[in-house]
Amino acid sequence: MRGLVPADDLACAVWRKAARSNTVGNQCVEVARLRDGVAVRDSKDPQGPRLMFTPGEWEAFIEGVKGGEFDLS
């Protein structure tokens, strides 16, 4: 596995999606760990826009999901 990459160099990023993702519809988000946080992209458009999150923002998002703050249905 390559090391973490800076946010301005996503060409070397290792993108991952959930093991439970739906391969039929390809309706997933992918995440890549960066030196400065996390990048998120739409798996249907891998060359499209990416959202960038600081480590604190990503942790707050994960904690919100775990705590039921978001309706994931």
C-alpha cells in the first residue's frame, strides 16, 4: 500500500469502498485516506469532483453516523 498522499495529489490515492457496496448499480462512495484527512468521491464518476475533509470533520461525521444522527434508510 502506498503512503498517504497530500490533498493536491490524488493521482496516487488508494480509493476504497465498503465491502457491502452494491456492485450491480455502482451506487457507492469511495474514500481515500490523505495526509491531511480524507477525500470522498462518487464511484460512478471517479474523475469527477471530490469532497475533502479534515481529520476532525471526518471523525465528527463517523460519530454522527454511529450515533444515529443521519437517516441512512
